[in-house]
Amino acid sequence: MAVDRAVLMFSGLMVLVSLLLGSYASPSWYLLTAFLDLNLVQSSITGFCPAAIVFRMLGFRSGPAFE
């Protein structure tokens, strides 16, 4: 799996988990959703994505978005 797909999958799963936790556990979990969204916007503008760096260190191959 390429870094691009891993980052998208991880982000999507984290958003879903934070929304579920916000609905069922505590509304404070919505702050995680906001943080994830801000990180996605920031990485689309700057090209810097901490999750991509971690996935690259874990051995995922580079994809076209994070080269």
C-alpha cells in the first residue's frame, strides 16, 4: 500500500472514530475531528503531513501525493 492511501485511510477512520466517540461518549471528542480536519487542510496547502512521515518510516512506499 502506498503512503497516500494509508494516510487517506487513517484520516478517514480517525474521523469516523472521533465522530462516534463524540456522539456516544463525550462531545469533547469533536475537538479531535476538528484537529484532523485542520491537519488535512494544512497538508493540502503546504504538502507537509506528519502521518505521511510516520507511514514512510514504517516502510510504506511513496505515492504521487507525498513524494
